[in-house]
Amino acid sequence: MAGMSPSERRLQKELMSLVKEPPPGVSVDPDIAERNLLHWIIDIRGAAGTLYEGERFQLQFKFSNKYPFDSPEVTFVGQNIPVHPHVYSNGHICLSILTDDWSPALSVQSVCLSIMSMLSSCKEKQRPPDNAFYVKTCNKNPKKTKWWYHDDSV
Amino acid sequence: MKVFVGIEMTGQSVEFEQKFNYRRPMYTIFDYLWEIPQHRECFKNLAIEAEQNMEAVNPPIFLRFANLLINDAIFLLDEALANMAKLKEMQRAQDNGEWNNLNARDRVQNISYMQHIGNMARFDNILGKDTIITLEKLTSEISRVFTHSTMVDRIASMLNYFLLNLVGPNKKNFKVKNAKEYQFDPAGTVLKICKIYVNLKDSDAFCLAVSQDGRSYSPSLFALSEDVLVRIGGGSLIGEMKEVAEKVAKMAHEHEAREEATAEAPEHFLDPIMSTLMVDPVILPSSKQTVDRTTIARHLLSDQTDPFNRSPLSMEHVIPNTELKAEIEAWLEERRKK
């Protein structure tokens, strides 16, 4: 593992454990991450018995070289962006652990699980009320958005 | 006097988000103050104070100052190099006559764009150089703040990165015509960068950080810079740079041995956040997790909470895990014998 930065070392380790023992509904293509450890695409599947059952989504993770002290930039990408009150149609996710409440003790896996549970607890598929305005005005990087975590129940 | 220096520095951190314009006179003032022995003493005292409080809740002013300088240096030099590369590309296109085929409007646009980039490059070059000069001066007298574990990786990778760009295979990308006009002075910058290496070379942590920077460091980096030093009249630095290179190589070797040890170490010897073999394990009082001291110190710089349960935490409250430390050391010793 020579020549790896501390963040890459940690990511390498996370990748290995995620490939070896993926949590249900989560899968990562090990090759994508091996080309560039700072950029991952993760496939997730809507859990059975939820509004998203059978749907497939892709999450993009971008890491800075300050990871894990600095949170990853996580967005939904691809054709299918889940319709959810905390997910904007451009893929940005309103989830406090991705910004203010990030902690280096969290991991890619725990972020995936949080997002899955956010989807699973949804009772009605709809976009956030300010979707149109936000998507038009936001920065490309969701971490630059000053999120207002209004509602933790969903 | 101390207050004066203090205001100076606070002012700087406040203004950081604002235009770099404000900063320019700062460097002039700094240069002036640095030459006055009393003021220089002041800087040194601030640095000593910083060193004793590296892990305090409110980062000491000198640490913030040093941190900002490094941020600036990275930003400015990076911008400068990017702009120089763009200029080079545009000059090439212009010379090849590629622009002759464009209609008049596009051509005018290109020319004004080139002027714009040129101006930016000039600005970045001047400020970037000022920043590097300031860093060089500071490191000549004060090294320990810069080689503290929370800083050392960044300064090492910054130096490596720019040295590599300026002496490595990319260097021709920045060779523009009339470099003087843009205040582009690669030779001067290389000399200053080398000087900073030499200033910091007594620190093991620094040499290790240099060798571990995966992005830009390779053993040939110093050989390349030696060639360049010969050409730009940095002969007197060569001997010292050789020492730097040797020490870096030695640290790299020792580190490799440690890496191997890490791969074989029992899981509880590893830092739960960085997965490295812990050197100085400490227990976090509320979550009872053990992590390496450098890891938690780094985390607390930006967030004063226990990463495992978010309860408030500061460096004074961590408890050394002496038992585990002894266990790790004994295990390493055992390994070394084999």
C-alpha cells in the first residue's frame, strides 16, 4: 500500500469491507473505486415493503483528501433519482450527517444505511416543496448549500 | 508590541475570506517587522506559545496564522501554475497562426482573455511568491509549529507538489514567453522551496511526511531538483538538499517496515478512524473508544466533539491508554527481533 495517502488508505479499507460484506441492498463496483479511490458509485435497491421496493438508484460519493475528517460529497446520480421529500430532483440530499453532523467515525457504509432508512421511512413520494427554486439556484456541490434540516421524521 | 502583532494576525484570519488584495500590504509589514529583532522575538514567542497550546480548544493564533499561510501558498501557487499553463497554451496557439483563422470578434476576445489570464497570473505569482518568502523566513527560525503533527502533512505535500511541478517533467508547461512580464520566477520559487525543506529537515516528522506524500513524492524528486539547482545557481543548497533527500529516504524505509507491521497487527492496535497502527493511543472519556492521539487532535481542530457520540470533548480530557501503548510497543519489539 505504499504511496497511499491516509485518506486513500482508509477508503481502501472501507472498500474492501464493503465488497466483502455489503449490507443488504447495497453494492459497489470494486473496479470503479480502484481506478480512483476518491470517487465511488454505489448501487442501492429500495427495500422490500417500502415505497421504493424494486427501484434501483445510484449514489455518487466524492471524497476530499481530508476524508474522513471532512465529510464526503454524496448525491444521487443517473436516470432514477428517488422522489422523496429530502431528495431534490438534481440528486442533492438533505441529510444532516452529510454536512453539519458528519463525524469521522461514520463511513460510506453508515451513510448508505442512513440514506436507505431515510427512503424506507418515507410515507408519500413527493419532491421537497422548494425543489424548483433550489434546483435552479443551488451550487453544484451540495456541501455548499446551507441546509435547513426542518424535519427529522421522514 | 505583542498586541500589535496579535491584531495583525487576527485581522488576517478575519480577512481571509475577503479579497487577497487586503493581504498584500500584510507581507510588506511582515517583512519589515521580521527585520526588527524585537518584533522577531515577538513572533518567536507567539510560536512558542502556540507550540504549548497546539491542542487547545481555541487554536493558538500563530497556528492559525501558519495554517492560513499554507492555505494561501497552496491556493496561489496552484492558481499561478494553472494560469501559466493556460498562457503557454494560448501563446502556442497564437504563434501557430491558429488564431488567424478566427473571425475578428473571436480574435479580439481571445486576446483580451489572454490579457486577463496574464493579469491574474501576474497577481498570483506576486502574492504566491510573497507567501512563500514569508514561509521561508518563518521556518528559518520557527520550525516546530510547522512540523507539528497537525500541520506537517500539509506543508510537506505542498512543498513536494510545487517542487515537482517546477522541476519535474511538467515544468515545460509553464515556460511562457516574457515570463518577466507576469512576474513568473520559477527559479526564485524553487530556491525558496528548497530553503524551506532545509529549514525543516531536522524534524523526523517532516521528513517522514515528505516521503509519505503519495501524490508528488518519489525518490527522483530530489535528484531532479538537484539538476535544477545547479542550473539556477542554488549550488550552495545542494549539499543540504542531499541531506534532506537521504533523511527522507531513511524515514521512508523505516516507515515501510512499520507498514508491514500494520498489516499484521491485531485489530485493536489499529486506530478505528484511520486504520493505522497507533503510536500514542488515548481513551476518549465519554465514548470510551481508543484512538491515536494525532487522529483525535486533528478531528478536534475542526469539531470539538467526540466523533463517536458527539459529546463535547477537548484534548485536555483524553486519557492516555498506557496499557495498550505498552502492549503495542512490546509487540513491535518482538517483531523486530524476528
